[in-house]
Amino acid sequence: MSRSYLLPLAVLTLATAARAQDAPLPQAGASLPPVVVTATRVPTPAPDIPAGITVITRAELQATGANTLTDALSAVPGLRVAQSGGPGGNASLFIRGTNSDAVLVLRDGMPVNDAADSSGAFNFGVDTLADVARIEIIRGPMAALYGSGAIGGVINIITLRGTKPGVHLSADLAGGYPKQIRDSAALTGTWRGFDYALVAQNESMRGFDTTPQRMSIYTGTPQGYRDYLGTLNLGYTPVAGTRISLLLRARQAVFGFNALGSPTYDVANSTGRDATLLGRIGVKSLLADGVWQTGLFLGRLQDDRRYTEPLLPGDPNQAFNDSRYHGYRTDLQWNNTLFLSDLWAPSWLDRATATFGYERTADSAKVRVNSSYSGFPYQQSADAAMTDTAEYAGLQGRFWRAVTVTAQLRHDAVLNDHATTWRVGAEWNVAALRTRLHAAFGTAFRAPSLFDRYGVDSFGYVGNPNLQPESAQGWEAGFVTTLPGLGHPDLVRFGATYFNEQVNNLIVAVFTPIDTAENIGSAHIQGVETTLSLHPAGWLRLDGSWTYTQPENADTGELLLRRPQNTAAGRAIITPLPRLSIVPEVDFTGAFQDYLNDNSGFSTGTIGTSGQGLIVNLTVSYRVNRNITVYANATNLFDSRFEPVNGYQIPGAQAIAGIRLHL
């Protein structure tokens, strides 16, 4: 390992706080570990799962002041968020150094990556959190459970639903600097077999100029952001054990962005619009006296994006843009769980389950790019469709109440390609050492995107319908040790996981002699995730994490772009008074390789080292009574000028204050 790990390690040791793995906010009395569904498709206590897992609850989102999906994920161990600007700007997510298109995103178990994206990736830069109940992040190859795209891991965004009898209203109203306002309301409850959650949100902010202030072309022209959200999550339980569900979700974001040319020109007239419509119906039922749980779900997702930039006479690039991307997905799932321990329960085996099911995903995309640059027109288009049909099965059980073993197998057929993936893992609770050991091995794949196969542009690019899927195999091993002291069962909790993954048949644009895509090269990624939690007093909890990643081009040994070798995060949860919560956070991102832009705004055309960054946030909350909480949140408190993507500076210091009602 490079000596460069010393700086983030020092940050971890000295920092006041972090989002550590599975570190819930403190509550009165002992808290149970979170139960995770995404990792195995079976509700399982997080400590029993042989994988890198982080669960972010709604209470944690509120306590830390997280407002966007990038806020929520920015300090998770093994994750690196690279956003080109503020809210609305494209945000890529790298899990354990794998590519940004190697992350599969789910909404309540349904895959929601954008079929119209050139690589089939998900843009993390536009979603807010008003309708989110929790987020489950599973790191490592997970295609054996969820299919194409889950090379680096899976992120499952779970929608808020009604759980308590009666009618309950939650509302949030906040405003702050610079010129931002947020308001949201959620109506939830249960009544005569029905459960419901109706959420509405509206948000507007002036924003910041994301052109770096180091550049001579910086003007301070802000890129604004506005977001609208409406969600209905409705369920009906006609008999015990059976729920019929309906989810409807509509979101639209309108934002400004920098369309950087060469030389970079800081314009204020570039506008993006990103809208999604999601509908899903389903039924889940317990049969055979509760031994068999079966669920059938049908979902439809529509993504619509448009980017416009009118021609300005003063622009030295003479840039013009009117580009539209329309992606459509229909997803059918039949999911089943057999609770084998209800049929056969020897003394040496419990929690035994078997899972099996079928999934069919149909994607289509229509892309129309119409732009010009320095007087040269550029067009890009794609109009294509493909389907993925899959069958899967899995087994899970706990032996001698100490060793949990999981195994999954899946077969996918995408057009003419077939991929069989599998994953096995084990977790051993060594009670005498107060330590849990885990290890896992899995394979994964990513099918070529629709643009990879069928896209064309006016510069000569022609998609390659004969592309093969990218393939991967990876393993991990680690431990978590918990030590009691000072009257707390978890005075110290320390964990470390080593991960190693090889990705082959990478899809890369090449000239052969035409401009197309080919399966060329491979990547080798290895590293260590560490977490540390201290609970020295009932009013104080300190959590930290540090991740070292060595992401290399396996053929050349060069570091992969935008993936720092070192990241660290810290968070403190301070409750000096029963109703007062103070949560400072610090996030460190080490230097990384990227395409560089100089201080005059010109692209250098070379790859070099982009600088490190340290971001400090602070959230203070006070519960006035059982129904009212007031809070204040400051992000980028010390006005860092860090560039998470070279040529794009993070938003400056912001402050917002608000009131949260629970009726």
C-alpha cells in the first residue's frame, strides 16, 4: 500500500464523526441491528450477512440533514460520489473502484437504471429524499441475485409506507442561504386493512457557479435547481399475510449546468430537465400455513431528459445544444421464499430458507442529440430495445447458531447473450472473541447498453451489436470486533474487510478502423474498508471509516480515473441534552487521476492528478415537544473549493434552518 494512506487514517483518528457501517443513531436502551432484505432477498439481521452492508434509515437522514441522494451516500465506506456541479449535475457513483455503470440501483427491489443513458448507468445527481424510508447498500458482485449491472454492488431505495394505525401527518419547511426553500408533507397510516403513504415535495435553490474559482473565466453565475415530487404508496391486506400494493411516483427536476467547452465558457443559459414516472403493482402472500411466501410484481418506468443551450454570440465555442433522452423499462418479477425451518428444524440448523423466482425486464431507448460546436454540427441517435429474462435460486441457513451460510445462482438471457452468475458466503459469530468473521465469493456481469449496441452519431460512431457482456469475479474477507466497557456493550467496535475483484471484457470505444465499441482490456481492483465506532457515554457516539482502493487497468497498471486511493469520513452524534442533537461530519477524498483543465479554462488533453478535498458539515436539531422539531444545517461549512470532477467545483457554503412537524 502507498504511504498516502497515512493522511486519511489521521483524519479518521482525529475526526469527530462519520457514517460508519451499520451504525444507527443512539436510542434509549439497547437497539437491535437492522434487518436487511436486499443482500439475500430474505429478511436477515445485518451482522449475519457475509457482505459489505450499510443501512441508512430515515431517522439518520433527518439527523444528518441529508437532502439529496448524493448527500446520503457521500460518506458510505467503499463508495465515491463524483458529481459535476451541484444538484442536477450528473453524479457518478463508484463502488469499491468499479465503473460507475457497474452499480445497480433498485426502487423497492425494481431495477431503475436509465435505459437511455449511454452506458445504462443511474444519475445520482437529481433525486431528493422526502419519500425515502431507508437505503440499503450492498457492496461486492451481486448479479447472482439481481442480474446485469451489479458488478460493484446494489443500492436499494425503499419507499416510505404507512405502518401505524390512524392518520399521521409529517411536514417539513425550511429556508436558507443562498436563496433556497424546501417544503414537503407526508400523509401516512393504516385503516381497515389499508396502508397508505402520500408524499409531496417542492424545492428551489439559487445554487452556485460550479466553474472553479481558480479559473480566470469564473463569473460567479449560479446554476439553480428546482425539484417536484409526488408519491403514492398504497397497500391493501384482505387477509393476514397477503398484501396488494400500488406504487406511483412522479419526479421532475429543472436545473442549470455548465456546458464546458475548450476554452471553457461560463454561460448561464444551459438548462437541464429530468423527469421520471414510475408505476408498480404487486401482490405478496403467505401460503401453506406460512411456509411459502410468493410475490408477483409488474412495474413500468419512464425516464425523460432534455438538455438545452441556446447559441450565444459571445461564446467562443459557438455552442448549441438541444438533446433528448427517453428511456423505458417494464419489469416483471415472481419472487418466492420457502421457510424451510418451519418444516424441518434440527437442533444444529435454524433460519433455513430457499428462494427462487423469475424476472423479465424489457428496455427501450430513444435518443436524439442535436448540437453544434465551433460551427460543426453533431448529431447522435439511438432507437432500440432489448429484453432480459432470468431465473434465480438461493439457499440460506444458520448452523449451530453461529455460522450463517448463503448461496445464490442466477441465469440471464439478454438478446443472444447468456450469463450464469453465482455467489457464496459465510459469516461466523465467534462469541468467545466478541468477533464476527465473514467471507464471500461471487461473479457478475454487465450487458452492453442499447447505445453500445445500436447507437450512431455524425462523427462516425456505429454501435456494435456483437458485443459480449462485461464479466467479473470477486471475493472479500473481513471481521468486526465489539468490545464492552464503561457500562456500554458496544464501547468499541472495529471492523476491516479486504476486497479483490477482476473485471474482464470491458466495453471501450475504439477505432477499428471505424469508431465503435469493443470488448477490450480488464481492470483489477483491490483494497481495504475499515470502520471504527466509539460509544464512551450515553450522550456521545463517534463513528469513522477509511477505505483504501487500488483500482488499476490490469493491462497497463495505470490507476482508473476519478477513483481516489484514499477516502475517509467521520461523524459524531452528541446529545448533551435529551432533546438536543448535534451532528458534525467530515468527509475526506484523496487525490485521484482525471482529465485536467488548466486555470485559463482550457482542457490540457492529458490525464493527471486532481487534488484532494476535505468537507465539513454540521446539523443541530432540537425537539421542542413530541410533535415539533427545529433544526439548522450547514454544508461545506468552511467553503472548500474541492473539485470532485476536475473542472467542476462543489457548491460553496450553505446554511438552512427549518421546522419539522409530526402529527
